[in-house]
Amino acid sequence: MPASIEFAPGLTIQNITALQKLGDYRLIAFDMDSTLITIECIDEIADATGKKAEVAAITEATMRGEITDFKDSLRQRVGKLVGVTEADMQRVIQERLHLSPGAEKLVQTAQAAGLKVLLVSGGFTFFAEHVRGLLNIDFVRANVLEMKDGVLTGGLVEQAWGDICDGAEKRRTLLEVASLLGIEPSQCIAVGDGSNDIPMMQAAGLSVAFHAKPRVRAEATVCINTGGLDRLLEILK
């Protein structure tokens, strides 16, 4: 069996022996920005301070793996958000935040097959909780932006598990939720697009790169390069 085959145009399988039916898995974990949704939220809220291009350049370099310290990268970017208001962030939700094509279908199909759904993001709870509501997601882990009097301070709020959900924390969260559910990592699917998704993808039984950076595609079992998230259902019936 070839190491990599094109299952259909824009849909590549790199380890076909690992694939099973969707119902053989018990948990599907998604990155949020540029995976479950079409935008990078931090770039869009930076627009309110006129720093979108500057922040977006750091985001892109981080997702490609050129900036390897995600925590430092995020702190740099969040520091540029001083003065962004809650109203600015709400406008991003109302005007710019859209689910990725096929997201709703994939999540609903997975839930119907008995899978729990985890959203684990290096982004922010302000947006992640909104997405949770749209898709009826079971578990969410993301970062909390520090706010005072309705305005961002440029800092992050410490949570019980830490202050920044980076690649290591994404992996730890997937394994933590799997343990909570009493399942093996091999029964988990991880879906992402950036370098900070690689650790959880390596831990999962099935990894899916969605319109991903080259480093991420190299690590994934399935690469969706064209079309929506629901293309995974072409493989997992």
C-alpha cells in the first residue's frame, strides 16, 4: 500500500491502515481558528486598533512553525490588543465569524454516531463559547482575555490549568478528556491546521489536516486540501 494516496481530488490519505468507521471513534477534537471557523479571531480583533496586518504576520509565521514559541507569540499579539472593547469583539462575531464549510454537518454526524466533541483552541473563550453554542460542543478549552471595564488590557487570565493553551496543552487536554470518557487515545480524532495542533494530532488515533500548513499536512493521516470539513465523511462512513 502506498504511503500516501489521493483518495479523491483534494483529499489525501497517508496511512490508510489506521482508518475505521466514524462510529469506531468516541471523541473528535477540533482546533477553532481557520478550522472550525474561517477566521483567525486575534487578527480580526486587532483590526480595531489598526494592527491587523502586524498581528496577522505573527499569526501566520507561528502557524507555519517559523515562530516556535507559541506562548511568547501569543503574548506578543495579545499585547497589541490594548484598547479593544467588548463591543469590538462582539462585532467580529456578528460580522466576520463564520463556521467553516462542512463544520456543522461533520459535527452533527459525529454526534449522531456517538462521538463527543472537543474544541481546544489557542484562541479565546469569548469566541469559543459562541462556537460551542452554534454546534452544541461538549468540551471547550481556550484562553481568557483579560478585560477591565469592558476594555482589553493586553493580558491573559490565569486558569486552573495555566494561562495559555499551546500545542502541549492541546495534547494534554485531548488526553485528559479521553481519560474522563474512559477511552483510549486511539479512539480520538484530532483536526487542525497549524503547527500548534501537531502535538494533539500525534496523540490521536486519527489526525486530520484541514487546509493546513505543510508541516501539519506531513503529520496527518488525512489531508483535506479542498472543500469542507465534511469531506472527512467521504472516508469515515
